[in-house]
Amino acid sequence: WQADSKNSLTASYNWHRWNAPNTVQTQQVVSRGASDNGTDIVKTDVAIGRWTSILSTRAVNETKFQFGRDFEVQTPNVRDPRTTVTSGISFGMSEFLPRAAWPNEKRLQWTDTFSYSVGRHAAKLGLDINYVRNQSINLFNGGGVYAYTGNLAARNLAQDCPMSARLLGCVP
């Protein structure tokens, strides 16, 4: 928006949304159960406003404001305990899930710059205030862990197997 011949206002807004089931574990997997995955969610917003004033043929002042938010979450497919068998399968909630805020970042930024030029010389003076608040919530092994090792791992797993695995037919 051109207020007059020497003052202008510009604004921009970037919006991004991502909600992808079963994308937390993206590598090729052959030993992980379907429960050992989750949904990846991203919400990003950035708004920027800029006021530019031409004060003279040699001086320009620019004021900017930015609001930004990056919010990312990873939710598990199931809430069952993480269960692993050495050199075998794994199922249940991944050890690094849930991630309730990975991260939840908010940014407020104010900038003012004054530019002055004389011949081949230029000077710039400014102020930048950048406030960032970042929150990360990730409870490692939050759903509990069962690990079976050694020669009797399969037998011990069958005796201790979580009910959801029995219902899925993973274990006789």
C-alpha cells in the first residue's frame, strides 16, 4: 500500500499445515509393527509488516514487525508399552513418542533501521528486538518399555505379551 509518494506499507503472511499419518518412522522397516509409528503434525505461521519512509534524497527509515509460530507434534498410533525382542520385532509406542511440542516456538521481532548516504558512502543505524519463546515436550519412554533378550526371548515375550499384541495375532 502506497500511503503517499514517500511512505509505503507492505505485508506478507505465510501459512503451512502438515498432517501426515504413519510418517514418524519413514525409513524402510521390516521388523517394526504398525503400532510402532505415528502421525507427524506441523503448523507454521509467519506474518511480516514493513513501513518504509523516504525522509530525503539521502535518508530512508524502515520499520518491520514479525510474528512467527512453529508448532510441531508427533502422536503415537497406540499407547501400548514399547516392546522389543533382540534381533527380532518391535511393537507398541516408539520410545521417543509422544512429542506434544517438538517444538512449540513463538517469535516476536521488531526492527527499525535508518540509512543515510553521501556520495559513495553509506551509513546504517538500527535496532532489533527479537523475542523467542521455545517449548519442547518429549517424554522419552513415556509409555513404558519391555525388552526381551537371550535364547528364551520369544517364549518370555509370549508369556508377557501386551493384550493388544495378542488381539492382533502377533503372538500365539
